[in-house]
Amino acid sequence: MTETFAITPEDIDAAARRIEGHVLRTPLVPAPRLSQLAGTEVLVKHENMQATASFKERGAVNKLLSLSEAERGRGVIAMSAGNHAQAVAYHARRFGVPATIVMPETTPLVKVENTRAHGARVVLHGETLYESADKARALAGAEQLVFVHPYDDPAVMAGQGTVAREMLAEEPDLDVLIIPLGGGGLMAGNAVAAKAIKPGIELIGVEADLYPSFYNAVNGQDRPIGGATLAEGIAVKTVGHLTLPIVSSLVSDIVLVGEDLIERAVNAYASLQHSLAEGAGAAGLAAMLKEPARYAGRKVGLLLCGGNIDTRLLAAIMVRELEREDRIVAFRLTSSDRPGLLGKIASLLGDEGANILEVSHGRLFLDVPAKGVTLDVTVETRGEAHSRAIEDMLAKNGFAPRRILPRGLAEPAR
């Protein structure tokens, strides 16, 4: 089975021995509240607990420790806009290896500074990661640096494969592993490892719906690729040459997940598992939420592969989820403009158990009489039924409430 692949189970065993003590053996944690969402038993491998908050350290360490003394002396170079950059930079400094990281000019400043803080020379070049890759290869040739590819490298793939090896050592009864798919290094390594240990285990890859690179390659499709995704860590346009044969042979299915499901999964990790997950890190859970019946009665291993998410973005996601659950609701109320109006509305909402978050007045709308006023009121509720009760109460008191939805006003309440 593995003879034609770029890596073997023995390579992964060797990688496990090599990286021991250099990366964290992350916990595999039961997730009862996530299990309830899908009606199955879920265990989560917390790779977000690594020093740089992602699984990328495993492949980076294995690659760096596989180099000869001469190669280490010359130094390494990588292209990345995120987790791979930080993993290579962090461990290169630990091992005394000079590191250069080429990043797109559009990379957020915080990621650039974090990479520099790990001691790497950062070169900003190009608008996209592909332009950065060309620059990295050019520098590697000109300066005789060792190129550390983020996924299409046997040593990197073998290092990533140690994740499944640890998961099955702790929980041999796992029936399925759901693993995010970007360039395929994580999936390829873990597919080889898992199938060698437990041939009957099912492997499911997950891609963002906007970046169906493997889905297209494996299924002979030509779905469009590109767009702004929360799962930028797996937003890869070109699959790996070394990873594709492994994914095609060992992965049973590739599931595409939309942005709404990725947001929901990030929020579920934060609120139910009390863990930070970036968009790519939450992709496995998003796939499970998309088709919960598929996993009923099975023991599922999820890989929370990264936790590098901007806190402002996380806050926005959590608020959006509250809106989806009708736990934050906005109404536009219309009334005659009279003293005490705001106090009356506040009292009515308080009596109904609603917490007022924001109020704004509008007196200049032409669809409101000259002596009238509109008030946009945002309240926190206990859910859909409570929101409906508040809406009915406002209607009975003559305020003609209309929901303010993300796409605009809803129809007036009946």
C-alpha cells in the first residue's frame, strides 16, 4: 500500500522518536458537549496547545533535525503567511539554525512581528503566497539555503503523521478521523500512520467550500477556487504533488464546508470546549456539524490543528452566532415622539426579561410622520421563543416592531 508513497509508516515512527521532547504530546480530550451536537462520541486532539499554537511544529522539527550539519549551517528558508512560518522560525532558533521566512506583503503586521520575534529574517514579497514561494525558491538557490516546504516534503509529512499515531495509541477504538485539508501534508502523514495502525479506520478530509482544491483533483471536478475565507490556513489553490496520491488512495471522502459552518464550529470550540480554534482548526468540527447523522454511533477523532485566531475576529464570530440563535435581536420601533417614550420601552423590555444592549433614535426617515420617531433597539434574549414573545409584546403595545436582520428589515410583526 505505502510502497509508492513519499513516506512510509516507518518514516513516521522515526519522526516520532526524533521530535520527542521537542514538541508537546498534546492531550486527546473527550468532548461531551460537542458530542451532543452530533449525537456521537467525540474526542479532540488539541494541537492548539503547541508553543506556536499549531501542529506545524511537528513537521518543522522533524525537517530541521533531519538536516546535516552542513545544511544547518547554511540555514533554511520557508514561505508562509502563518503557522508554518512561526513553527520554522521558533524551532530554527532553538536549534541554532539561521531561518529566512518569505511572506506576502499583505500579511498582517502582527504575524510578521511574531515571526521576527522568533529570530527569523522576514522578507516581504508579492501579493500572494505563490509569489512568495517563487521568491523563496530564488533566495534558496542564490544563498544555498535549504527550502522547507509547508506540506510537499517527506520529512514534514512524516512529522505531521505523528498526530494520528498518538491519537490511536491513546484511543484505539476510534472509528473515524476528520482532518482539515490544505496542501495535504497533515492529511497525508496521518493517513499513512492511521491506516498502518488500524486499516479499517475511516479518514475524512475537510476543505473550505471556497477552496475545493483536493475535491477537484480527486473527483475530476472544476469548481471555482478563491475568495475570502475564515479558514485561511487551508485556503490552498494547488494540491501537493507528493500528498495527492496518498489522499486519493487512503481518504474515503472530502467534505466541503461553508463559511457559516466554519463560524459555528469556531464558536462551538470557544463556548462548549473552552478552546481557541482558528478557522482551519475548526474545519473538522464544521464537517461533523454539516452531516451529524453520518457519525451517529461512531467514535470520532477531531483534530483541532490550530488556534491562531485574532481576538477581534473571534469576538465578531461569537456575536454573529448569538444573532443566528436569536439571542441578540434588533427591532425597529415606530411611535409618536413624546416625553417618557424611551423609559416606557425600557420598562416593557425589562418586564419581559430582555437586556438592552443598544438604542438609537431616528427622526428624519421620510416614511415616519413629522411628529413620529423610530427607535432601533438591540436586546439580549434567551433564544428564539423569548425573542418572539418580546416582539409580540411590543406589537401589542403599539410599537409596530420590525426585525433588523443582517440583510435589512424584516416584514412588520402581525
